[in-house]
Amino acid sequence: MNVSISSLRRPLSMTAVTAVLFSLVACSGSAGPTSAPPPASSASVSESPAEPTTAATAAASPTANPSESSSPPATNSKGNDALLAAGALGAKEVSRATVVSIESERTGWEVHVVTAAGDEQQLRTNDSGKKLASGPTDDRADPEDRAENKQFAQAAVSYQRAVKAVEGEADGAEIRDLSMDWDNRRTVWEADVLVGSEQRQIQVDAENGKILSNRIDD
């Protein structure tokens, strides 16, 4: 019996196709049902809570008032106004005189003034220093005092300037006595002052107004 090649090809082709389909079905049947991946848990993906935004507020430090820090401390001029008034009255009563001493007394002030020739006069005022109580009278200086008075009359620093120097040195200083004197061959102003309850003696250079000493008066 004659068998043609074309007749053999047809059954073989069908058989091959059938085998391929069978293998595909078998493979798909052996693989279990594909499960979808579990949904992401809401707990696993959590947003970190937004931190509250706070505005950093810098505390403003109090600023010192320049005028308050740079201003000098106030001085207590109690008694000093009367002393200055007594000195002014002494200079007025004796023409061309230099005030060399202003001392407190129980009822007022005693003022001494000198002239360029070395003469010395003294007078007394009331407690305010504005009214003359007695004098002026000649103090009758001897030759030694007269020579000293001539030096005092040439001093560059007046009693007013000496008062300002003392007030600047001791806050609240109340000057009770102010007099010109010699110390270590120089002319000085010596002030006996009361600062609160403390008695002090302050020495001022009568040539330049500088403070030379400030000590407790025993």
C-alpha cells in the first residue's frame, strides 16, 4: 500500500498541536491559583504627625538708657549752698580780696579773706550765708602770716572750684569747713566734710583742682 508523505504530515501536525495544548492545560492546572499580594496595612504605612511649628521668640533684654548710665551721680549740696553764699558775701564786703577760709559756726559762718598785699579780714554771716552778722574786721596778720597770705592770694583754684571738686569726689558731701593751707610746699584746700554719718577730710590741690587725698577724719 502506498502512503503519501502529505497524508502523514496532517495527522502528525494535529497530534503535535494536541500535545502542546495538553501540556499548557496541565501546567496551568498544576499551578495553584495566584493570590494577589495582601493590601498594605494602614498601620505599616503611617504618616509621621507633623510637628507643630513654633515661632522662636527672642526675649528682648532691657536696654540701659545711655543718658542714665553716663550721667554723674547726684550730689547732696545740703549746707554747701550756704557755704558758697557766705564766701560770696565775704568777697563782696572786702574789695579785691581772695576768700581763703569758710568755717561753720553754731549760728552761721566765719569767713576770712586776704588781699594781694597780705592783709587779712574776717567777717561773720548768718546761717544762710546771705546776711552779714559782723565785720569785716582786720585780723592783724604778722609778717609771717602776711607772706603766707600773699601766696594764698595767688592760688589758681578759687573756693567755688574747690567746692565742686569735693562734691565730685564724695557723693553727698556736706562741707562744714573749707580753708586754704600749706602742705608739702604746696598750696592746698582742706575740706572737712560729712558724708552720711562719716566725717572725712578731702584735700584739693589749689593750683590745678585735683584731689590729693580723701581720708576718714579721726
